[in-house]
Amino acid sequence: MQTTPNKQEVAVVIGGANGIGAAVCRLMARMGWRVVVADRDAAAAEVLAQEIGGVARSVDVTDAGQINSLANGVEAELGGADALVVSSGAFQLVLPPEQITEEAWNHIVNVNLSGTFRCNTAFGVQMAKRGGGSIVNIASVTGMQASPVLAYASTKAAVINLTQSLACEWGHAGVRVNAVSPGVTLVARILKRWSEGGGTRAAGDPGQHAALGRCVEPDEVAEAVEFLASKRARAITGINLPVDAGWFAASGTEMYGGPRRATSQS
Ligand SMILES: NC(=O)c1ccc[n+]([C@@H]2O[C@H](COP(=O)([O-])OP(=O)(O)OC[C@H]3O[C@@H](n4cnc5c(N)ncnc54)[C@H](O)[C@@H]3O)[C@@H](O)[C@H]2O)c1
């Protein structure tokens, strides 16, 4: 079975300039894809595109016009996207619901849910017309159960459902749509927050709640994304694949003291 694209297939990675998206761009370039690094952080997108021999595009997922221009430009210049990865994200602090402002709520929904919808629709319709393609949306394990970051988590739950629904819309046209749900992933944004004493680290190492006893590396999420984007996953659509070091599996062990620690006594 072939494991790398045989012609240079095109992957558009939205939110590709930093964090998980950047790890996806680097891996996909190594695997032989022509990568379009698309991000509202145009400067970082340019630097990464130069590093990996890809193409940088400035785009804000809150603007439907910009997304449609990106999709049309990729079609005109590169023959269209074979794969789309949506890794852009807006985040929130742990807050009681009444302290989440209307403005913050709307922004998180606009970037995470509506932005994913806009990107999927712009590229998915083109892929369906061409007879094939693969979309991978980055959701989150927070979208799979209750979470104190409830605005963010609600959008991720919706992204998982949107993914399934779009997989059914476009499956007959050869377009696959899947989600990857990372657990806490050690990107620069999170490491910076931890170094300032904030974020998920404030309550101790979040990795201790995972079956593997650790957090996730961006490269590990990228491996799953590239697999789902590639033809190696040609019979897989509509799934949500957690890449969480077993955090979701271990959540049921919390009332018994958490996942078993590997010790010399065990
Ligand atoms: N890091 C984690 O622990 C973790 C866990 C679960 C899910 N996720 C999800 O993974 C994805 C990537 O997160 P990350 O941790 O790599 O974050 P990050 O901040 O490192 O990267 C996010 C990227 O999205 C871009 N972006 C933000 N708003 C945008 C917009 N409106 N238009 C275009 N680009 C925009 C940013 O410029 C940045 O390059 C997000 O969807 C996030 O919800 C992350």
C-alpha cells in the first residue's frame, strides 16, 4: 500500500502558523505534500512556509470573504486542495458561566464553530465537485464531556457533530471529513501560560490525569491528522479520533484516585 502521496498533493492548513497546525504543516511537508500555511498571523505563516518550502496565505476564519478567496486562489494556482486541516482556535479562561461576556462567547463560537463551518464549506464543496478530498477538523477532548471551559468546550462538541454531518453530506462525492480531539498538547501558547503560573497547570500537572501519565506533543497530534488526511485512511470518515494520552479513557477513574501510577511496588 502506498504511504505517501504519488503526485504532490496539496494540503491547506488553517491555523497552520503555530502550535498543532505548525506541527501538521511540518509533518505533511516531510510526507511529500505541497503545504499552504494559512493563518491570520501572516508573519509566522511566512516564516514557516519558507522553512518547509510551502506557500503562506493570510486568512481570518471569521471572514467568509477571505476564506472563499483562499479556496478560489488555491484552486486557481495549485489545482485545488486535496486536504484541508482546520486548526485555528479561540480559547478561554476557566470562568463561571455568568462571567463569560456575550462578546467573548460570540468570538469563541465565531472562530471555533462558525470558522470551521466556513472553511469546511468553502473547500468541501470544491472537493465534492472535483470528486474527492479529505478534511480534518481539530476538535478537543473538552468537547466530549463536561468542562469548566464551557464556551470553548461547547464549540468543540459542535465541531465533532458538524464533522459527522458533513461526512454524510459529501461522502458520496468522495469527500471524507474527520475530527481529531487532542488532550492537553504542549504547544508554546500553553507552555508560556504555565510558566506564568496559569492555565491547566495551576491545578497540578494535567498529564497525571491521563492513562499514559503525561500530556501530548504537537507532533503526536500531527501524526493522526496526516494519517486521516491521507489515502491510507480512505475508508475512514465521520470519526472523532482522540489523541489524548488516554485522558478521556482515564476520566472514569478519577473517583477512585485517578489512573494507576506505575511504581516499583506495582
Ligand atoms: N494545545 C492544546 O492543548 C489543545 C487541546 C485540544 C484542542 N486544541 C485545538 O487545537 C487547535 C490548535 O490549537 P493550538 O494549541 O495549536 O493553538 P495555537 O494558539 O498554538 O495555534 C492556533 C493558531 O490559530 C490561529 N488563529 C487563531 N484565530 C484565527 C483566526 N480567526 N483566523 C485564522 N487563524 C487563526 C493563530 O494565529 C494560531 O496560529 C485549536 O483548534 C485548539 O482548540 C488544542
